[in-house]
Amino acid sequence: MLQETPLRSVAAGVPGEGKRPHAARPFFFISDLHLSDAIPHTVAAFEHFVRVTAEQADSVFILGDLFEYWIGDDMLAEPFVARMAALMHTLPERGIALYIMHGNRDFLMGKRFMKAAGAIWLPDPFVITAFGTRIALAHGDALCTADRGYQWFRKLARSRFAQMLFLAWPYRWRRALAERMRSDSEAGRARPPLPKYDVTAEGVGALFKKTGTTTLIHGHTHRPAQHREPGGTRWVLPDWDLDHGAHGEKRGGYLRIDTEGIRAYRLD
């Protein structure tokens, strides 16, 4: 279901915080970090982002695929996951609102995780009003309408019944399946992405029409850019990878929105 809110009224309602949002501080947007203990350099970059870069922010938005996979909130028992949740909880503790949207890899993140991270969950899509501009937020996978097989799977996997069945499995079974899927994903990393895995003009146009917006921010495709679409402007967030790039190449960054508009920044 489409949601809409003036951003600052939400930021003022961060659980456990009585602070008012900062009148002119920026909003930061990131996605597709795919965090796991197998990518220590990327994790270190995220820790720096939370502790240092985000210090000047009013709000931080994570638009999906924060983790490489999420097989249920019982993952919080794992030391790495608990450490990441505690790290993110420092944001609302410092008066910085944290919003998290599900991605295609971590859509099973539930209330226990959101509470542990001090985060507010955002449905996909979601409309905010930031510095006078109405902006549609999405992970992006629902916009890849040419990939009909995936769209069928997405609808099935997001159903309550399918999720209840999966979460009823023993943890070790769920973990083994997720690791196998991650291995398959790593094997396909070197192959060039097919056009059907990108968003379509039809999908983007329908979202602009549905939301009544002319600005869209999303992730998922790992093709960061500012696109001029017939219905408006589409900003694609970069994925983060500081562990697999050739010759020490670093990938990653964030969008910043403030009184001067929307700007893209690379990682520090």
C-alpha cells in the first residue's frame, strides 16, 4: 500500500527519542550494502558512515538489501548481526532518525530487528516530502517488470503464507539455503547483467503516475546514475563493494538531500 508523509513529522517520532529533528540538516540515502562478515572492508565503510558521515544528518534512509540475506529475526543471535544492529541503534540515540525499507534479499526483516536497530520500517513504495519536494522511494526490484519470472517469485515470496512456511523451517536449513543462493549469486557476478534485470520505462512511469511525484530514488540495479525520464528524474543509488573490486577499486556512495537539492557523493 502506498504511504505518504511529511518527512519531518516521522523523524520526530523515532522510538525512544524526544528530540526534535534538526531544522536544516540533510537526509542521506543508501542501499545495497549486502552486509555480511565475509566483506570486512565494506562493513568497515558502513561503520564509518554511521559513526562519522551520518553525524551531520537529520535522517538516514536504507532502501533495501542492507544485508546479503535475511532468513528471520532469529539472525539477531549471530554476533555479526547483533553488532550491526547495535551500531545502527546509535543513530536514533544521537537524534538521527533511521528508516529501513525491505530489499529483495532482506524482506524478512521484522519488528524484532527494527527495534534492535532503532529503525522505522518503510513500505515499498513510499512518498516523502523533503525540503518542499515530494519524492518517491523504492527498492527498485518491483520496477523490473520485464523480468516476469522474478515478479512472480516476488509476489509469492512476499505472501504471508509463504513466509510463515519458510520461517517454520529449522534455522540451519534456512541458513544452508541462503548460503547456497549467495554462492550462486557470487558465481554470476562476472557475467554482464541482462537488460531485463533493469527497471523499465513502463514500471517507472507507472510509479510516477501512482505517486503523483516527479522524483524517484531507488537502488537494486547497481547502476548508479541520474536519469531523465519522461515523467521526471530517477536517481539510482550505488551498491557498496570494497572487497571484490579489481585493483582496489571502491564502489559505493550515498545521496544527500538538503536546501541545495539532491547530490550524489562517493564514500569517504
